[in-house]
Amino acid sequence: MFKLVCGAGNEDAEYVKRLVYIYSLAGANIFDLSARKEILNSAKEAVSLSGNNQASFCVSIGIKGDKHIKKAVINDSKCIKCQNCLRNCPNDAVYSSIIIDEKRCIGCSKCSDSCPTGAISMTEKDVNYREILPYMVNNGVDILELHIMGNDINDLENKWKVIIECNPKFASICIDRENFGNKEVLNRIKSMISYRNPYTTIIQADGIPMSGAADDYKTTLQAVAMAEIIQNANLPVYIMLSGGTNSKTSELAKLCNINYWGVAVGSWARKIVKQYISNDDFWENITLQEKAINIAKNLVEKCQ
Ligand code: SF4
Ligand code: SF4
């Protein structure tokens, strides 16, 4: 399975439409989207245009504290216009005037990490999950995913309960080790799947979230390591590799005897087609589309 991660915080409908269209024609199976009606509609339009009637959709929400629900905000009074944020943003969410396009911001914090004056803060933007999640399942979404790397256990339990009540084909837990050790990671997963039927839950084993900026073994090492930790726990779940995934991920996972169900690729998948997607004449320029599809196809094939 190849899952294209458009970004839980990516709310740019036209950008998502182009991305999904390219990867749908390249053979991707699952499209991971922000839990917004207009984004789902946009992705559906793209798969329909591509003639793909096998596509599955996954929507993601996060608990309080998880970086996937954060957005960058600039304090102008502290900004010295050095443009570090502009250069380091992987999603073209910072304009040359040093204004952030909230719809494009995926909360990766690369801008704030590179800001020399502390002018950028990361703020949380939650969704009305009680309303939006049932809507998604009733409108063709097969997988509901929860990003759980925050400290608010009440929020985690409330959101997970709503996901289970929606009865999606699969519930998915996205987890990494940035803030917690292996023991806490496994405890959270075990508690969450304790009342799930076997093999109705996907664990998205994130190495380092949103870190797939390069196509080498080192970048994907932590994704494979995280998958191994889940695998060694012998849980009745499917394992999806993520967080630093690229064209080397499957190869390394196979060498390490990881029995994975799929590979989810976000940063790297978006980066390799970025120059084509952002072109003004994208929909008219078939040659350009074909170039992007071939590049995407190469990645999808290597991730099997
Ligand atoms: S670097 Fe990341 S957090 Fe900052 S604006 Fe770009 S997408 Fe948002
Ligand atoms: S990195 Fe910080 S100081 Fe530099 S342009 Fe961006 S917000 Fe301003």
C-alpha cells in the first residue's frame, strides 16, 4: 500500500487536487487529507479526473500538543526579515513578504526552528471533530487517523472514542518517539486497541514526523526503527511506515525483516513533484503532468 500524505494541516484545496491527481495516476492507494469538507471534495474530484475508482481516503486529526494540528504565526515586531523561514519552509507556506499562508502551513516548525529572533510561535488549530468525523465516514472516507503525540490524555480519549463510534473501515494511530520513550508509546497503543477487533487498526509508525527532506537511508532509519518496535510487540495491527519515508524505506524495512502493510510518504512525495504542481498552466500542460506522474510512479513502485 502506498499512502500519499497531503498533510493533516494542508488546507490548500487546489494544491491537494493537483497532488492527488498526480499520485492517483502514479498508483497510490490511499490519500491522507486534512479533515475539511472542501479538501475531501477536492481530492475526490482529482481521483475521479484520473479515472481511479480504487482510491481510499484517510483523514487525520490530532490531540492537543501534537504538531500536526499546529500553525506558525509571525510576530512582526520581532522579525528582522532574514528570510530563514522562507528558505526552510518545505510547503511554500511563507510568502516573500514574510507572511504565512495558513492554508499551506502543515505545522512542521522548520520556520520557527530556524528563526534567529524567536519571532515565530506555533499555535494550535483544532477542528470540530464531533461534527466533521461522522461527515467524513458518511462521505466515503475509509480511515480515520488520530495523531497522539501530546500530553492531554482526556483529549486523546475523547477523540479516539468519537473515531471508534464513527465505525470507519480502519482506525489509525499515528505515533512517534519525539516526546515519549518506547514504553509510553506501546502503553498508549495497547490501551487504545484494547477494545478494537484484531486487524481493524493501523499503526502509523512515525520515525521523525515531517522529516523526509532527503532520499537516503539515514533519513528513513527512524521510520524503520519505529516500525520494528511496534512489530516486536506482536499486536494485532497493521503497520504503516511513516515520518522520514522516501524511496529507500521499503528496501531498508525488508532488509530488517519488517512485515509492513504500507508506506506513507509525505514530505518527500510532495517535494519531488513540487516544481510541476506549482506551475500556473498545470491543468493544460500534459507534458508537465506526464513528467510529474513518472517521477511519482517511480516512488510508488519503490515503496511496495
Ligand atoms: S516551515 Fe512548516 S510550520 Fe513553518 S510555515 Fe512552513 S509549513 Fe508552516
Ligand atoms: S526567520 Fe524569523 S526573523 Fe527571519 S524572516 Fe522569518 S520570521 Fe523574520
